[in-house]
Amino acid sequence: MASSEQVSSTVDRRSAAFEALANSQRRHVLAYLRERSEDDPVHIDGLIDQVIARELVDGNSTVDPDSVAATLHHVHLPKLGDLGLVDYDPETNVVSPVEDEAAIPDFDRVSLEESSA
């Protein structure tokens, strides 16, 4: 039987994953970081381009690059940093993947079925 600390840790990780996945722009950032083969930091400009491209593929034809830049910088990247999913330096506008790649949710595996485990 799992201890209450283990259960709490699992619940916290799942909550963070679902909170991160609740927004399409955060999903796009995490997907891009997960798909990259390099562990090098990424400048926010590269993330903006990726998010815009992915939003357009998703059918969002009203993507405003300035809005994407502002929300990534002021909302989404700080939130992902607070959740422990990325390292974000707002002064240099650089995002680094966390060292523990398992911390970044695998979107194909995050499901409600996991919560019953």
C-alpha cells in the first residue's frame, strides 16, 4: 500500500500535468520541448514561431503574434516554470527543458484512467 506522501506526490504531479495541459499554448510549448532532441535552451522567439504554427494547424486562423508573445512571456512560461515543467528566465527570455524529462507530460499517456491507478 502506498504511503500518504506517495499518494500526495502522485496527485500533485497529475494536477500539475492537467493544469499545464488545460491551455493549448502551454501544450504546444511542452510538445515542442519534448519533441526536440537537444537539451539546449530555446529563446522565446523560437517558441513563439512554434506556437503560432501549431495554432494554425489546429485551425485557429486568428493567431496574433504579439498576443502569443505577451501571453507566453507573462502567463504561460512563468506558469510552466512554477509547475516545475520548464526553467524560464524572463530576463533573457530563454526556456530550458527541465533535467527530469519525465516531468514533462506525455500527452498521449495522460488520461483519466491513470487517476484510478
